[in-house]
Amino acid sequence: MGRCKEFGAYGRLTFSYSSANTLELGEADCSGGRTVYDLPHSSLAGSRSPRYIDGVTDTLLYVTLLVKFAVMASVASILARASSFRRLFFAERRRPRQTLALLAFFLVPLTLGVWVRLAVPNLLAADISFETVILLGLLFGPGWAMLSGAVLSIPAVLHGEFLALPFDVVLGLAAGALSRFVGKEEVWSFTPLIDLSLYRWVRRNLIKPRLDPQILLLVLIAAMEAARDWIARAFPHRLFALLASSLWLQALVWLSAPIVVGIALKVWNALRVEMSLEEQKRLLLEARLDALQRQINPHFLFNTLNSVAALVRSQPELAREMTVKLANILRALLKEHDAYVPLREELKFTDDYLDIEVVRFGAGKLRVEKEIDPRTLEVLVPSILLQPLIENSIKHGLEPRIHGGTVTLRSRLEGDRVSIEVADDGVGMNNRPATHRTGSAQSGSGIGLKNVQERLEVLYGNQARFNVTSNPGRGTLVSIEIPASLSGES
């Protein structure tokens, strides 16, 4: 039995199911004759809403394009925040298993997006599988892109869009071949700002005509979108595409594809540049630290050899013992070691140096005291941290003093920070009182304090504190405060 509905100024519309399994539509006055349009009943069976959308209104098309831009920007930004994604994505070399894990970051949510587009009416922007296959082809090559295209097409194939599988596979092959032709750096520099690309292309070709990779990427991606639209029109309901009612609006759909691809590349390239700058900064700091380390070694060796030379004739046995101690020190210096060592190892290293200096000055003139908190022994400290400070105390504090003096080493744990002190009761530096923070050692104190300061700045930045307090006739106190990190921590 048919029903009649009022449509105001547009007349009345009736519809009913006939015995021939057709849906009868027509204009009527609800009491008289009518014009009947027969539609197959099977086209509406099995679903409350149409499975395919043959046409899209202009408003829906505009909204879909804008939402696609937002969806791609959101997906790219969310992935960029995941540390595991960044580690795999920017790795110079990946094993096949790692590449599959990386592809899972793309395929799991975006395959779900294809399913959402099929399940929810008018939510067409959820499906960005076309742009994703192009991205994967440009970044990972044809093989992985073809595999990804096959996976992304599964929901569409299950819903009757049988051309999605071969089209996405061929699309991945074409995108991978395009990437190899233009080069990875050109892919990374591709921008969604099409007007700038056109301007750059015109400016370059006015000087020297050539094939611009950026324009080639722009044109070919748009051409791939146009090919998809043509296939979708030729084979309705077998391949998804946004089909507009006018040519200029369809051209806008074609141009939107390279913009969506460019948005993702822009987000990830910004992260790539940032990580590259951080890596360069890290390498620069390592080079600077290595240079500082090399500066310590010859300086320390020169002073120690002078001490040994002074005893060779007068006390050869002591000179032999000092030579053995020096060999232990040099062996430790030449050995490959990390920038950080436990305080226990650092104290062991300084013991050999102090043994040499005690022999040189005499046990009555140079005394060493230690006030070490046992909790600090496993705290990581910069290697060769204490030796320059001890050397500074002996050379500038105790050596000018007739009766010598005492060098005191202290360490204590204060919350999540460790405090280390090297004190002496000598003549003081430059015979004037001063209190200094990191980066302000006195020029008369030699390279030892400056070197330690610079290393602390490189390793800890503003988290380190370096204080020097010197009073004439009373000695000098050098205190260091750094974050406490145990050797067992990662």
C-alpha cells in the first residue's frame, strides 16, 4: 500500500512497493492518477541506507575536502608524537620486521577509516587511503606501498568495490616509481603550498628551462586522482571517488590530492629537520667534550712527568713506584670509557695521582682527607672530574706554602642531587677572595677549573652548579652540584 507525502510548492510525491519488486515513485494529488517511476527493489534490500553514493552535493564536497585536510594533519601530528614511530620512521636502515611494524602505524587506523566511510553515510573524509598509498610509495618504495594498498582496499572489496584492490596496488607501484625518479630529498621538500611551487617553477624556468621535480610531483599526483575519478565514473559502485557536478569543482578535487599528501610531508619533514639539528648539536657537544678531554691528558701528563723526573736521581725506587702509578693512570686514560663513570671509579683514578703527589711533596707536607658519603659511590659523574680540581689545589694552594697543607675530598647526597667538594687550606688563588659560579673561573687558576666548567656546561647545561670560593691565607673551596644518576639506571 502506498503512502502520500506533502512537499509544499514542489507538489506531492507518492511511493509504494509493487508486486514486481519495484519501488513506484511519482507525482500525485493523493486521490487521482500519477506518473510512476519504477526502481528495482533489490537496490535497497539488505540495508537501511544506500551503500553507494552516486553524486555528492557541492556543499558536502567542500566540507569533505576541508575535513580531509584536517584528518591528514591530525594523523601526521599524532604519529609524529609517538617516540616508537619516530625511531622507526627516521631510521637509516630498517629490517623487514621493523618496516612492517612501521606500516602498522599507518594501516591500522587508516583501514578503519575506509570502513567508517562505508558504514557511516556522508562521512567520506574518513577515507584517505588514496593519499596514504601515495605517501607510502614516495617514502618506502613500490613494494611496501603495493602491500599497503592491498591491505587498505580490503574493507572496500568486502563491500563490493572490487576495483579498489587492483587500483591501490597499481597506485603504490606508480608512487614508488615516481619517488625513485625524483629522489627522496625532492619528496621531502614537496610543499602543499601550490602557489609557491608554481611561482618557483616559473622563476626557475625563465632562467633555464628544465623539468622541475616539485611540479612533476604536483601534476602526477593530481593526474592519479583524475584517473581514479574517470574509472569510478566508468564503473559505478566499483571504486570510490569524489565525483563533482561541474568540471571546475572536479578540478578542485584533483588538486586537493597533492595538498593532502603535502600536508603530511610538511609535518614529518619539520620533525625530520628538528631531529637532524638535535643530532648535529649532540655530535658537536661530543666533539667539544672530546677536545676538552684531550686537553686534560697532555696537561696532566706533563706535570706528572716533571714530578717523576725530580726523583729519578735522588730516589730511584720512589721514581719507579711513581712510574708504575703513572702507567696505571695512562692505561685508564687510553682505555675507551664513557663520558660518565661511577664516583667509586673516579676516586680510584685520583688515588693513583694523589699517591704520586704525596711522594713528591712528602707525607708530612701533603695530607689527604676524605669525607665520602657511601650513598654517592655509585652516582655517575663526568670522567676525570676530580683530578684537575685536586691538581689545582696542590699547584695554586699548597705548593707555594712552606709547610704544605691538606686536600679534602667530600661528597654527599642531597635529595636527587649530589654535591662534591675539593677543599684545601693553602694560600688561596691570586691572594684575593672570590665566589664564582659556572663559567667564571679565575684566569690565574690554569686550564683545570675552566676545563671542568666547560665540561659541566656541555653535559648538564643549567642543571649543574660550579662554585669557587677562595680566601687569602685560608684556602680554596671548589664545590660541584649535579643531578644524581645511579650507574644502574638507564
